[in-house]
Amino acid sequence: MITFTEYCNHPYLFQGVEPGPPYTTGENLITNAGKMVLLDKLLPKLKERDSRFLIFSQMTRLLDILEDYLLYHGYQYCQIDGNTRGEERDASIETFNQPGSQKFIFLLSTRAGGLGINLATADVVILYDSDWNPQVDLQAQDRAHRIGQKKEVQVFRFCTEFAIEEKVIERAYKKLALDALVIQQGRLAEQKTVNKDELLQMVRFGAKMVFTSKDSTITDRSYHS
């Protein structure tokens, strides 16, 4: 299953695919992966608006590829993954959050950067890939939705169409809808009866969650809006 996700993320995750030696970072790093093409269009447009970014991935090797991409463009960044020590993590967070910091991108592994981190100076969250557990992705998004956030936070979830990622996201939305239904049913359990309107509201909520991702697809026109 991980192999299929790697296919969706970047071909250079597979040994022998990247041209070389010598290994040099160039446009091929971007053009060989659909998600990188999207990222390369998205970052400059939002950077013009003084946006600051959190980019999450489950794979530390993918973070290495993203690091090469940022270095290629001369973008300044911070990074936290599962190998980052506590003092290094705290220093990176402090540097990123400093007023006027030139480091406007933060690379994070989804699980390592999911809890106990306040990055409220960021206003754009990019989920480069999705976790099977939707709560993990929600925790990642919450890094920007913290006390002190003064901007509207935009969240972009990258997904390869007609691939396993669509099923992962569909399953995640269904699970979130089910969790919400269970909570709602728990609240209604104190009542002796549940009326027709309440049941219909619960069903509609589940349907809305399942199809939300289809309503916010990015097109070429979106980059200029």
C-alpha cells in the first residue's frame, strides 16, 4: 500500500529512477511529479500575498525531495521530522514564528508535527499526502489554527486522481462523518424519540462530508484568482 502512495507522491522515491550520477537538482524534479507541478504553481502565487506555509507529508524521504526543491528555488525554510531532537524542534519553531522571519515555509512529517506545536504565524497548510487516520491530518491542520492566528487559514490537500489516494480520502471523510453521527446519536440518546428532521439532518451531514473534496478542486484558473 505504501508503494502505491509513493507512486502518487514522486517517482524519485524509487531507487534508480532519478537521473544520475551525477545527481543534480533541476526542473526534472518538478516536471516528473504532478504534485510538484501543482506545488510549483501554488507557492509563488500565495507568496505574493505574504502567505506563510506548513507543508506536511507522512514520508521523511519525500520531505528530503521537498527540501531539494526549496533549495533549488532559494526558498528559506524550517523542518521537523521524526529524527528532530527536542531542542532543535523548539529552535525551529521559534525561528519560524519570529516577526519578519525570512523562513516562510515549514516542512513537517505529519505525525511528528501533529501535536504540541504552535505555528500560528502560518496561514496556508498543504497536506502533500493524506493519512489513513483523518484525525492525524486534522491535528496537522490545527498547527495553524492556534491562539494568536490573525489570518484566515487555507488548507490544500493534494490528491492524485484515479489513484489509491482518492480512496484514502473518501474513507477518511466517511470515518469523520461516522464519528460525527455517533457523537450526535449519543446526544440524542437522552431523548426518548428522534424525530424525522433530526435523522435527516444526520444523514445529510454524512453525505456532505463524503463529497466535500470534490467541491474544492483546484484548476488553472484558480492560480490567478
